[in-house]
Amino acid sequence: MLLLIKNADVYAPEKSGRCDLLLGGGKILLMEPDIRIPGRYCEVIEARDLLAAPGFIDGHVHIMGGGGEGGFATRTPGLSLTDAILGGVTTVVGCLGTDGFTRTMAGLLAKAKGLDEEGISTFVYSGSYGLPLRTLMPSLEEDLLFIDKVIGAGEVALSDHRSSQPTFEAFAQLVGMARRGGLLSGKAGIVNVHLGDGPRGLDFLRRVLAETELAPSQMWPTHINRNPSLFEEGIAYAKAGGFVDFTTSTLASYLDGGEITCSVALRRMLEAGVDPGQVTFTSDGQGSLPDWDPAGRLQDISVGRVTSLFPAVRKAVLEEGIALETALRVITANPARILKLKAKGRLAPGMDADLVLLEPGKLEIRTVIAKGRLLMKGGKPLAKGMFE
Ligand code: ZN
């Protein structure tokens, strides 16, 4: 069955005026004004009072759960389809975290395939916090070459008490492997880098650029808003051509401790002259949000949510005065380009039929369509995961 969206105010993410969108076979077939199809061939959604945006891409989600930093009972649960739908998230990239032992690449891939069957698009990174990387095939290059869903490595932890404390050489070699595997497979081959609060900050990433032939496009550092000094480093790094990713899941204690709210972080990056194409948001959904005391003892732990992703963009528009078409890029066109997801992140004929309809003004999510299937209408989810 075809789906015809009528009269939407389209943000592709650039402002594109009023259009109809014809969806079929999981793709956007047409995007132009006044498409006429006999009613018996299609379901029509009247969107005269709505904005259309690309489905959101969340490039860092612990889809099978993460955490565990306070013992087994603190292992976090996996991502539900309902959370993805409520968040307007139609594409996720799954990762392992601190725990690459009770959580494995095989399990991560199986969870990604499950979510795919349930209705959203999924990809994964190979490995977890530690180096050497634990891959599914003998090497990262082979994971990239032979496993469709693998698009990079990570999240590899640096400047953090939970990292495996890799040497600079080990980290640079990993980025080189990702580069080589990415080239051979035609994928991004990007290393998703977890940054902790440690004073070394982005040092290893800067050294990769200064001391090797590798380009900034091979690394995607995340949690750059976690403290003021890392954020300042992030501005300089982005101005030098690097990508920077901000984490939307947070705790009040993190913000009290100096974490910079994503919406403010985006505004400050733009004010500093950073190209808006260099900045992304991810949710760290289903990851643990541990609260450590100054001695490194765990005080409390809670769980990140993919439903935090779009509210951060909404806040950037409504509270920081950033244009919707610019703010939307950080969860649509930018991650699609950085991760080389060619059919994602934009509304145009030939792209995957992933889209979100928003209420103008309040920017509430009303309708979610993933791979051409209606998953939310009128603010109500229409689908559930297998065991929800
Ligand atoms: Zn992380």
C-alpha cells in the first residue's frame, strides 16, 4: 500500500516549502506539490497543519543494554521499539559500552536484527570500551567487509577511568584499521570515541591528526558536552575539521557538575564559528548514567533514553533561537553524512521513507514513519516490540 502525505511544510532538513510525499516500497517515491493518486491505491495523511522532517538518527545507543558499573544488578535493559517510536528515532547505531564481556558482538548484532524486524533501521559498531577490540570476525576490517550492519568501531573509551588505558599507538592503529576496512567495504569505517572526564581530553585524537596520515572524518568523539574544559577543546577540534557529538541523556547532578546542556552547546558552537555540519547529538540511550563521588565510588545509577534526543533539538529551537532547519541537521543530515548512511537523514525522492511529522510551534512529534510503515499517528504509537 502506498502512503500519501498531503500538504506538509517540509524540512528536508532544509526548508523546502509545502509538498506532498508519496511513499512506497520503503522509499520516498515522489516529493512535490499536488500529487494525485486514486484513493484505492493509497492511505492519505493530511498534514496541512504539520511539519515534515527526516526520521531521526541516533548514532550511539546501547540497544542491548549497557552499564553494569555497579555490579550485575546495574546492567541496563535493552531498547524497546516503543521508546524508539516515541522518540521519533527511525535509525539507531548500536554499541557496547564498559561491558564487552557479558555483552558480546553476537548479542549486539542479534538485537540490531531484531529491532530491524520490528520496524526501524539499525547498524552497529564493532567492539566496546576496551582495546584490543573484540570483533566478531578475526579483524575489524573483516567485520566491516562481511557484516552488513557493522559501520565502524566503538565506543572506544579514552580519558576515562573505565577505559583500557590504550597507548596512543594502539589507538592510532585502530583508527587506521577502521580507515582501511571502511575503504574496502564502502562504509564510514569510523571510530566512535567515548570521552571521559580525564585531563587528557581529546589529546589522542589531535595526535592522530598531527602524527599520522588519517583524517578527522575517521573519528567521531562523543560526550563532548560533559564538562567545560572538554567542551572548549571540542570547539577548537571542530574548527579544525573534526566532528563533535553531544549526549542528550543526562542527570541533574551532571548539569550541576558542569555538563553543558546540548541546546546551549549547539548555540555556543555556532557562535564560535563552527560549521553546523560538524555537530551531532546522540542519546546514549539505554546506557547507564552513573553518578560517581569524588573518590570514584558509585553513588547512583540510572538509564539513558532515546526519547531525550529530539527534546534537545526542540530546546535548541525554542530556547536558544536556532533555526529549525539548522537544529534538525544534528540528528538527521549530519549523522547520515558522517556515518555514510546514503539513504538516510534527508527527505528526497529515492531516500528511505523514514519521517516524522511535527506540530509547528510546540514541535511535538505527531506521526512517525519508518521504512514506509506508519509507527505513530496523532501522537499514539501504532506498533509494539515483540514482548512489549
Ligand atoms: Zn560513552
